Amino acid sequence: MDYRELGRTGLKVSSICLGTMTWGEQNTEADGHAQMDYALDQGINFFDTSEMYAVPPRPETQGATEKIVGSWFKARGKRDKVILATKVAGRSPMDWLRDDKSPTEHSRKQILEAVDKSLKRLQTDYIDLYQLHWPDRPVSLFGAGGLTYTHVDFDSHPIDEILETLGEVVKAGKVRHIGLSNETPWGTMKFLHYAETKGLPRVQSIQNAYNLTNRIFELGGAEIAHQEGVGLLAYSPLAQGYLSGKYRNGALPQGSRKQLFNRLQRYETPKAAHAFENYFAIAEKHGLDASQLANQFVTTRPFVTSNIIGATTMEQLKLAVTSRDIPWTKELEADIAAAHLDQPNPCP
């Protein structure tokens, strides 16, 4: 396992991060504990969760994932071995996360409440990386609007005020560092601007979707990662399972996320199937497992701080972790570049 600096914090995080969002829904507490045990044994020191998890979000399972992480900390006594990341929900109609049943937003009141609740569920007195799960202002999210920006006037909380609240929890010692998620290049630079001009905490990372069929981050985010030290924490490296081949030719495995929840529309665009087949052909040509190819592509990008993997079985988890051992050759890079030119970003 190799380790990379998280922003400009001096913290070294593993190039593979353990994602947790299925724990408490598709996975039990015992499953989650087993995954964390294995990950730590493999050199993974970076775990990512959220107050909103498990997915899909619903009142009955909200907070379950953080509780599983917290019970593992209590049982194993290894909090000091893990760099822990979690998130506060952005603007949404979800009214079950807050005590007063308000829809979520990045108000000072809500952020302070969310931090304290996460700390309690996680059974820890500090969070290493606290991320805004998605923006408070309206932006195209989760593939809904493709590449087109449409301006919407909306009474959202100003970025500098949000950053001031995050500064409070950092000063209180509840949070060590802050990050963004599902954010745009403009938003990232505004956070950096206010950090510099107002003496507020600097964002250290951005957690956005990134995979072979969604390389939008390269269009603006990658330069920010290099120039400003705000590296990518890449989620959905397998395009929610599509790049593993599990849904190939219309397959619908029992217990899969698509079979259970039918929430994969981001990766079911008109050109997606053609792109997936291109990458399956590359994997077959080089004698590689398709999921390992997709994961190692993400891990080897120079602007990626850590590749967030997720699995519902130990077999899937081991495939993801051992993807780091695949030699990344010039021939692989050339074949992937050709496939990308043939069908660029079909699943933004």
C-alpha cells in the first residue's frame, strides 16, 4: 500500500480508502467489522462514511453506518490507527436527520448539530476529515444534468458563512480538517478564496465521482488538485458495479444494488453500454479482471489522493484492495485513452 498526503495536512492516507455506505442496509454490523479488520490488515488507514448512510437514504437506516464504525472502534480500540472521514448532508428535503425535522441545509445550527451527532454515533471525540456531502446551493448533482450548468436563483447559505461554522468545530477540536464533496471547480475555488482572505480553515480534499465512464473531474478539478493541493477522493470507481461486468448483457444479480433499489440510472445513459464493452475488451486483452482494471485506473491518476472502494462481500473487497498490485503499463494507458476518445464521459 502506498500513502499520499491529504491536502496540505501532513497526514498520510492510504491510496485506497474503505467506503462504508452499504453497512446497515446490505451489510450487517458483523460484515462491517470484518471489512474494517481486513482493510486495516491490508494497510488501509482511511475510512469514509456519512451521517446520511446507509444508502439508499431513509429514516430507518440513517446513522446506521456511523454506528457500525463506532462499535468497531469501541470493540477493537484502534481509533488511533484510522484516519476517519465523515460528511454532513447538503441542501435536501430529507427531514429525518435533524431534531426539529427541518430539511437539511448548511446552516450553522444544523452543522453544529450534525457534528455532535456523528461524534456520538462514531464513539470518538474527533473527526479527521469533515466533508460537506453536497453543496447548499443548487448545482447539477449525481448525473442529473449532465455537463450543462443551469443557473437557479436560490436563497442558500453563503460559502463564507458555512466556512466560518466549520472553523468553529475545528477550533473546538471536534474536527481536524475539512473537505468538500460533489462540488464544482468554482465552488472549490470560492472555499479556498475565503480560507485565504478571512483566515478560515482550508479545504483539503474533494470527494467526487470519478471512473472510466465519468472523467469530468479532469476538466477543471485536476488542475485545482495539483495547483492548490486539494486532491480527489474518488468515489464510484466501478460506476456502481457496471464496470465490474456484473450487469453485462442485462444480467441482474440477486442482492445487487440495481436488483434491490433500481438506483443506477446515472450509469444507464444511451452511450454507456458501448463504453462499458470497450473497457471489458481491454481487460480481456490484458488478461485482467474488469473491476481491478477500473479500480487501478482510478488509483494511478496523479490527482487522486485516495480511491474509495466499497463492497458488499469479502470477495469483492479483496478484488478491490488487490487491484493495487496490477502493473500499469503504457499499453494499458494507450488502450484506455483510445476507448475514452471513442466514447468520452457517457456517465457524467
